[in-house]
Amino acid sequence: MPDDPRANVTEPTPSCPVEITLAALHGRWTTLVIREFLHGDRTFTELRHALPALSDKVLSDRLAHLTEAGVLARHRQPGWPPRVSYTLTADGRRLGPVLQALWDWGAEHQLSSTERR
């Protein structure tokens, strides 16, 4: 861990940078939703097509959570029917390397755990 006074805690705290990152990524499907945005802006319908097994309710929840966390920006376009698109914020784009690191670590350890069985 870096030389940071917050790294010397004995239990998780909401101000811990790692806990803040994990809270932003919390929830099943969140990483896949973010992955879709790493390819560009998306509408709700485009996300439904990209992730067909994801229910509308969970997708709505994830979009609201990521917007509240500052990972996504929501843009409502005028007209009828209302059209809403989402885009990654600058902070959201910074999660790309984090997700890649998680993928790489998991890929390495997936092989190790399979070999151990």
C-alpha cells in the first residue's frame, strides 16, 4: 500500500480509497455495464441489447448507482419520446485500467485455482 496515513487503519472505513472504489463497482453486472461504456456513449436500449440477460430493473439500478457515484453522466435529450443517453465521466474512464487489472489478476488465478483441484 502507498505511504498514506489512511493505509494504516485496522478496519474498513468509508474514507478508504479502496473501499470507495469497491463501492463504485459494487453490484452484480456493474463491471459489465462499465465495460460497455468504455466503448462509447450508450442509451438504455443499447445496453439492453448488449447485455440481454440483464433485467431492466437491475440495469436501471446500475445506471442510477453509477450516475450517483460520478462514474456516468446522464443526458436527457428534448423531444418525445424522451431519449436519455449516458456517458462515462473523466473519473469513470479512469476505471478502465482498474477493470483491466481485475481481469488480469482473475485470469491468472483462475488457472491456478483450476490446477489446484
